[in-house]
Amino acid sequence: MIVGSIATLTPLAAGAACDFANLHGPNQYDYRFQRNLLVVVERRHFTPKVELLISGESTSHPGPDIAYTLSKSPNHHRALNAVAALGRKLSVGQVPEMAYSVDCYFERALRFQSDDTVARMFYAQHLGQTGRTAEAAHQLELTARHAKSNPFTHYNIGLVALEIKDFDLALKHAHIAYGMGVPKPELREMLLKAGKWAEPLAAAATASDQVMPLSGAASSSGSR
């Protein structure tokens, strides 16, 4: 399960301008496929106490160590989750001692690897948690373009959509995920609890019932 509960915050200041320089140098690593090259970085900087926002390793605060980790792996999923959590914890859009705003770290991650569905879903979750549900839904739609035939990506899109209360999007991706054989019942159960679950055939029938028949005049006009 990609998400936990959401405590909605008001939108936060964007912070400094976002910088996309040096994203594709020889020392930047894709977290999905090059995690083995980040062992030293994680051992020295992204330690459990940094990830849990208890304290830093290089300084007393965790921000600089998270920033260093993201400088080496812009799409480091756990570090992205940590910077978002730190921003919420401090109620700021840009964490002190970090070069970029929270938003910018996500934007850099997606400029680095636009098809990283996990990074994009974390961004959608962050947007939802800071009160920007329309932007969050847009990021989920972009995520869906890269989901392809991965049922768990569709399942997680449904979970995040449910948390931002986009029930139609949540149901759509629940149907896709379950149609692909995802065995996890939680998304269906949460939609049932919210009164938003419909079986795929019932949903299709309801949509069909809502199509208005053409009037005789319009129908005749259309047949010419």
C-alpha cells in the first residue's frame, strides 16, 4: 500500500525557483534500477534516523542529508517521501538548509525520469496533502499513461485517488486493477465504505442509462 492517512494542509509557498541543471550527469542514479550504486550514499546520509526525521547525519537536522541523497538520485522514492513528510512536519514549502522547495524536488525527479510511476504517485499524494487536489488528480492521470499493464500501479493510483476523494478515478483504476487479477481487497472495501463501489458491469450499465436518446428530428437529421 503506497499511502497512509492524509492530514490536509493549506497550500504552501513554492520556495526558490526550481533548477533542473545537472540532472543527467554521470553521478545521478535511477533509484528503480541502480539502487546498488547508492549503498554508500544511504549508509552515510540516508540512514534510518534521517528517513524517520529524527536527526541528521552530516548536520543536526535531516534536511541536508535528504537533499544530498536526492542530488545523487533525484527519484529516490524514500527520500522524496521523507522531504514531503519533513515539509508537512515543519509546515513549510521549502525546508531550511535544503536548496529547493518540496515541489521542486518532485519536479526534478520527474524531469529526471518521467516514467517513474512511484515518484509521480508520491507527488500526487503530496499535492493532495497540501490541498491541491486538481493538480494531484492531473498527476495521477499522467501516472496512468505510464502504468501500462502493471496492475499494482493501477491499484495504487486508485488508493491515492480515493484519498483525494476523486471517487470516479479511484473506481476506474480499481476496476482495471481487479480486472488484471490484483488480490488485495482493501481498495474495494474502502470504496464500499465510502458508498462509491460499483461492479464493472453495473457501472457500465449505469453509464449507458445516462445517455439521452436522440430526438426524432435530430436522429433524422443525423441520418442524412
